[in-house]
Amino acid sequence: MNIILFDNNRSEFFPLSFTRPISLFRVGIFTIKEKWEKYFDSVSVYTDDYLSNKYPSIVKDDNIWINAQLIPNDSIITEINNLRIGESLKRDSKILAFRSKDFKSNNLNEISSNAQFSFLNSITDIFTINGAEIKNDFLFISSDKTTDWQGQNDSELLTNSNIKIGQYPIYVEKGAKINHSIFNTTSGPIYIGKDAEVMEGSIIRGPFAMCNNSVLKMGAKIYESTTIGPYSKVGGEVNNSIFFGYSSKAHDGFLGNSIIGEWCNLGADTNNSNLKNNYENVKIWNYSINSFKDTQLQFCGLIMGDHSKCGINTMFNTGTVVGVGSNIFGSGFPRNFIPSFSWGGSSGFTIHNLNKFFITAEKVLSRRHEVLSDNERQILSQVYNMTKSYRNEK
């Protein structure tokens, strides 16, 4: 089967989808694309033109096109495998998948899905289903490396200095370093990736996922349903939040019910509110309607696009959305919608010059031995142009 994950309603997931296809969102341990690769050998993406050089499609004579918002499981995989050429799979008004040579969903024989599955309807679904997805992804982890600290420990993976509470398993990849920390698996499993480090004094409640080469700083307090993507550094208090990867919150401060993109940095003692004082539902900026929209959630924190930064002691109000390439600093609460490539804080914003932004981005990537590619420059330049109106820029 040749699988192509297509983007649909991308603006619903801005600013996170400004710089990547929806299938590159990390939900649980893996990205959505990585989840589909557990079931199929050939998986590519179909997205907007400005992203296609970095994320090309592999199109053959016979393809199954799958909505990238759909999270795979055995139930939906069975229905997709049974699709014949010219058939589409739908649930209510949503196209889940169709089998065709070209990206054309019209004039197809529609079949209603009876499967049970998760589907990203909105950007906040990323953190609301994250705990369940950690549990689902954990099933793909080989059980023969699971350790429960009940028997003989593998000294290469962990030491006897750690404490485990609860019945769910812990999976530790080779090269990981864990010392003098507490792991509570009462509510879900814990995954520690290759060459990751959990520094002493950390306290973690599962379900929790920590991907390769990431660092949990000393005395970190991590609550359930949290994912730390690869090459990230995290400290302080974190609850039900996702770091896509290559981002840092290395110091004290609270982050809850939040999503942090790649190449972001939260300065020391950055805090976000995830609950309104009147306990009403949180509204966040929605690019589809160019207005604030009710999330139907009582808990919702910070959503930050790629390459955005904030200075020390930054305070984010409930339901703040920060675009791509912004720099926030200063005292007081900045507004709860910060457009891409903004520079400033509660006293006001100016435009973050694109060339100066590229200079900073090059320095940031070099710290991880990465290079800002021509494709990345083109994507970020396109995002800059796409978001001019939000900065009142002509």
C-alpha cells in the first residue's frame, strides 16, 4: 500500500502547521506520520506548495490518501485495508481516506466508517488526547526491554537509586541516564528515549514520554500526559503539555495544558496560566475565523509556534497563542494573541526583522549541530509574508 497523508483545514492548526504538515505533529510518543509508518512501509505527505520541497509526496498508480488528522489504530486500519479503488471512507461529513491515483475525492463510492478512532478536530486536541496516545504508542514498544525495578536491573539503563510506584511498565532505551528520581506509573506507562537524561531529584507521573537526546533538569516535576520531544531541555513544573522537539524550558516555572513547537526557548521562571479566575471556558485565537473561539475547555495554556522565544519572568495569560519567530519580553502580561515575527511585550510590539531573525535562527540551530537550510528559509519567509496582516504590515 502506498499511503499519502493529506492536509485538510490547515488554518485550524496554525501556528503549528505554518511550518510543518499536520502529520508531523507529535501526539503521544510518535508523530502522526510515524504512527502510520508502524502499519505501512510507504508513507508520505501531501501539503501546501510552500512546504512540499521539504515534505514531498510519493504518488504511484494506486494510492490510499488518508486525512492527516486521523490517528491510526487496528480498527481503522482494517477498514482502510478493505478500500477498493474509487472508494472513500467517511464519518459524518469528514473524509477519512480514499483510494485513487490522484488527489480527487469527488465521484467516489462513499463508505461509512464504523471504527473507533481519535481524530484531531482542533489544535487543543493535541494535548487533550496526548495521555491516551502515549499509552497506545507504548504498545509498539518491545516488551522485552520493559523494566519494573522488581528484578535484576540493567546497569546500562538505570540504577537502583530510583524509586518506582505503580503497576504500569517503564521502558528505557539504551544510552539513557537516570539517577535518584521518582517514577509514578499508577495512571500510565513511562517512556525514556535513547541517550536521554533524567537528572537527580526529578519526579515524574505517567503516562509520560521523553524522546531521544532530551534532558530533564534537576528537581523537575512532571505530571501525567506530558511529552518531551527529541533534543529538548525541560525543568520546573509541567502538566499535560507537549514539546514537539528541539526546544527548551530549562528552568523553574509552570507550563500546563500547552503545546510548544520546535526551536523555542522559555526563559527562566516563565509561567503560564491554564485556568481562568472565573473558571469559564478558555477562548483562544483561531486563524480559520480570524477571531477568538471557545475551546470548550476549562484548562488551556500556551500554544507557541516554531522559533519563538520569551525572556525571563515572562507571564502568559490563559489561552495565549504565539506565532512563529516571535520574541516576547518585559514585565506584565502580553496580549493573548501574538502574531508571528513580533518583537516586544505588554507595552507593545514591533516587527521582528526577518534578516535579523535568520541570524538568530542560525545560531540556535548550530547549538544542536544543525543548519538552517534553504528549504527552511523559504518556508519561514513564506510564513512571514502570510502573516503580515496580523502585524498591520503592508
